[in-house]
Amino acid sequence: MQKVFISFGYPICIISVLSASIFLLENGYTELEVLLFGAISSIFFTVIGEIFIPLFKDWRPSLKENFFPDASLFVLNYIVFQSQLLQIFLASIAMKFSGGGFDLWPSGLNIYVQLVFALIIAEFGLYWFHRGCHEIPFLWRFHRIHHNPKRLYWFNATRFHYVDVTLLQVCGIVPLLILGADAKIISLVTIFSTVHGFWQHVNAEQDQKILNYFFSGPELHRWHHNLKSEVANHNYGNNLIIWDHVFKTFYWPKHNNEQLRSVGVKGNFSNNIKSMTLDPFKG
């Protein structure tokens, strides 16, 4: 069973959750209900993996250093400030300035084919914003909140500054809106990103083999969190890794050693909700 999880847990989770999500959306469930279903399903898979086959036992999260800060940011971003609403607002403004969307989306194609197209297109915007967060000092102030932890585990997927996560998602959604993608496709891209995000940060053994050349999974993303910036400034893909191939930022040494274990950012950055929220505005 462990070997099945290590090699096939990710594709089993992604395929089953997305198929169920499509069924639920087509049968009257709201986007929020389906998103919650996808998130809970992915968390279940990843937590099981972290319990029974952790990659590094010393990456198991502590309440004070990991779970409490991550949970506080989650509540602030998604419940108090409702980042999703601001994303829609900013996307609407972008659409207005662009003259509205074009009727170019291939809505007649199979829903799975549309989703593949949507992920590739959205990933282009996600890639360049994410890369900009590492190469532009002002954006890095906000993004380093995500890189501060010295351990990786499933809840890191939601550890973002409000400004960072909101602009990131807008950069992925706007190209789809401009092309005329409907709400169902945008919802499925959001669901995929949510389900994938927990896997991307999972502290469980994974051997996804050829999938690493298409998806930005945990074996690649762990290197992106490396303490050394010359190593970390690779693998910018949020869901897919294809644009990293195109722009020569793909990195996969294919072995787990002490260098892989070393994650975080240099410097002693505070870990409480006040400093994580306000410090990026101070420089």
C-alpha cells in the first residue's frame, strides 16, 4: 500500500477528485461547496501520507512554529478578508480595461480537454508573477512569508501574504476571462490548484517519475523552497512545470540529500500574524 501511495497517490487523488468535482458542478452544487470537497479530499490524502510515510520526520510541524501561524493566515486571508472576492473584483477591473473578454474559448470541446488548455494558459500568468516575486525585491517582501518555514508540510500550501495570494490568482484567472472561459472552467482550475497545492508541499515520500516533467509536484517544489537562493530560484510553476522547461528554470537533481532538507530563507523573520501581515509594507 505504501508503494501505491508513493507512486500513484497523486494521480489517483487528482483524477478522482476532479472527476467528482465535474459531476458535482454539473448536478447543481455550488463552486464553493465543490471547492471545499476538493480541499478536504486532498488534505485527507496528504495527511495520511505524512503520518505513515514521512519524507523527513523532523519536518513534522509544531503547533507554535507552523500550524498556528499557518492557520491564522488562512483565517485572515480566506475568511476575514475573503481573498476570493478581491480576486474577482481585480479581475473585473482588468477585463473592463481590456475591453471585455473575447469569444475565443473552445467551449464545445470535452470538459477535460478544456481543463488542460485552461491550466496551460493560466500557468503562464502564474509562472511570471511567481518568478517576479523572486526577482523583484518589492514583491519578494510579501512572497517570503511563504518561504519562511524551515519545514514543509501540507498546510504550507495556504501560507501566503494576502497581497501575494490575491495577485497570484488574478494573474492566472485574467487570461482565461479574456479568452471567454466560463465560470465552470475557472472553478475547475481553482479546484485543481487547491488540490494540487496540498500535494505540492506534502512531507511524504513521493516518486512521481515522468509526471515531474509535466506537473510542479513535491519532488520539484522542495528544491524551490531551498535555503540557497541559487537553488530555490527554479521550478516556479504553480500547477504545471511546462513553462519552466520553456524558460529554462526547471531543476530536478533526482536525489534527496542534506541539501534538500535545508529549506527556508536567510534571516530571522518573525512568525506571528501581526508581523507577517504588516512587515512587508515596511521594507
